[in-house]
Amino acid sequence: MTTDPIADLLTRIRNAAHARKPSVDVPWARQKEEIVRVLVEEGYLGGMTVVEATPCNVLRIDLRYDAQRKPVISGLKRVSRPSLRVYVGVKDIPAVRRGLGVNVLSTPKGILVDRTARRENVGGELLCTVW
């Protein structure tokens, strides 16, 4: 059992992208599925499917690469950790790489990227940064 499942998710995606793997499997959790769904909508990941397996379900994540086979995701960073939670208001949501990346937030309206959170006028826990 891992103490930080979101950091484990980000590390698995980062390692698979650096190894040029077509997809990566991670243990399923609802919050992980929502984070991956947001990253698919933003175009950083190719897609996802939930594989029903025993004893636990698996989330299969398809990675995206450009024409030169370089990963679309050049960096992932966990911001809020179990030992140090980071909460931001709507006016305090930072920009990532001057708008070339996204922050993923856990808000009362669900898991959202920074642009959507600003539009919906909600703040929340700053989970991770992707660029």
C-alpha cells in the first residue's frame, strides 16, 4: 500500500513516458480516474480504460507522443502532499510555464484544471502541475 497514490500515479506516467511505452497500468481509484480524465481532455494523455480484474481493477492509460516520438508530457510535479497540503483560492491559482502547462485542482465541483477553476470561480487543493 502506498501512502501517496497520486504521486505513484504521476511517477508511473513519467517513467512510462520516458521509456516510450504505449500505455501504463495503475491500480484504479476514483480520484486517479478523474485526474487522468482531466489530462485526457487537456490533450496530455491519449485515453484511458478501466480494466475489470481480480482482485482489483486497473486503469490503463494510453500515452501520447509527438511526431519525433517525444512524450507530450515533459514534466509532472506533485504539489500538495499528505504531509503538506496546499490549498489555493481562485485568485491565488498560479500560472504554469506562463500558460503552457496546467494545474490540477480538487475543488468542491470536482477535479478541475486551473482555467476551468478560474472560470467556475472556485479554489481548492492544488494536486499537481503538468507541462
